[in-house]
Amino acid sequence: MTPMNVHVKVCGVTNVEDATECVALGVSAIGLNFVPSSPRRVDVETARAIAEAVGDRALIVGVVADLDVDAMKRLRDEARLGCLQLHGDEPPEALEALLPHAYKALRVADAADVARADEFPGEHLLVDAKVAGALGGTGVRVDPALVVELARRRKLTLAGGLRPDNIAAAIATVRPFAVDVASGVERAAEPRRKDLRLVEELLAEVRRAARDFSSSGF
């Protein structure tokens, strides 16, 4: 956790080495993708190994899409996940059944999409860019201005195209509870591996944003 208490989640981790190195650098949460179509998908055995290696040093989040509630509960238990991120078209009732160890990922492109946040229960919410035919991990940015007000009333995780060169500005505008990065810290042409140099650079930028807020009385 950084001094301004903006958590950093690195999503799409696929192996124990990347997970433990990210946590050692100061990442707050590790995201594991269980969506079959994702190039970052992991199986239950890999997820369990990552969870065991990380222990209680970071939150392990499972990214799922359009599973029924019983399947999500089984996955959470079998993979030893701390939390589930519902990234499909799950109804609010499905999320309700999983609280408090779950939150909705809302894909947004305009104010009407943002307004749908009120349909979903729970304190936490993630926003990602809405891209036709994709559930996430596209590298497309969310317009920060769309979600400023939402970040005032929910514990908001900001995702979508965040990289070391733009994350400080996004934090300055939105002031989110957390940020979520995936493609922005990957090795070139290797979506299943993280570039730890980029992770370190991104964390440094988040800390710089913290210092800027501290000096401005935030």
C-alpha cells in the first residue's frame, strides 16, 4: 500500500514467480483470470500454488465471467481466492449472494454506463473500458472524468489502459481507492508474463502521486 492508501492490483498474473515478485515490490492484490477466452487464463492448480506462495501478503482476486453462484463459490474455495471480480453480465442478485468477498466490474463508455453502478450492491466497484466483443484487458482507457463522482461514493478500483506514464494523472483526477493494471505492465508480446521493471516504475508513479497530494493538503 502506498502512503496515500491507493491500492495497486496487478491483474492477469499466470505464475508464482511473477506473483511473488510483484508482492515483494509492494503490490496490494494479485488478479488471476479464469475467463476461458482470456490469454491470461489460469487453472485452479496454478491459482492455488500462487495463493499459497503469496499467503497473507496480498489479496488474491479471481476474475470470472458469467458463472453461476454455486460455480463461483466452488472456484473461490478450491483456488483459495480471497475475493471474486465479476466481469461478465452477472445480475445484481448473483453479486449479492457472494458479498462481502466479491465486487462487480462495470464496463463503461459513457454516463449511462456509469449510472448502472447503482444497480449493484456492495461497497467496492471496478470500472474498466467498454470495448465491443471484449470483457477487459484491452489496454483501452476509461475517461477519468466519467467516474470522478462515482469514486466519491464507492470504493472504486480504476482499470483500463493504465501504465507508468499515465497512472499518476489518472489518480490525480479520479482519486480512486485502488488501481488495476494488466497489459500496461506486461512484457512486449508476452501477455502471460509481467515486466517487473514496469511494475516497479508504476508503483513509483503511484507514490509520486501520493506525495503530490500530501503537499497539496489531500
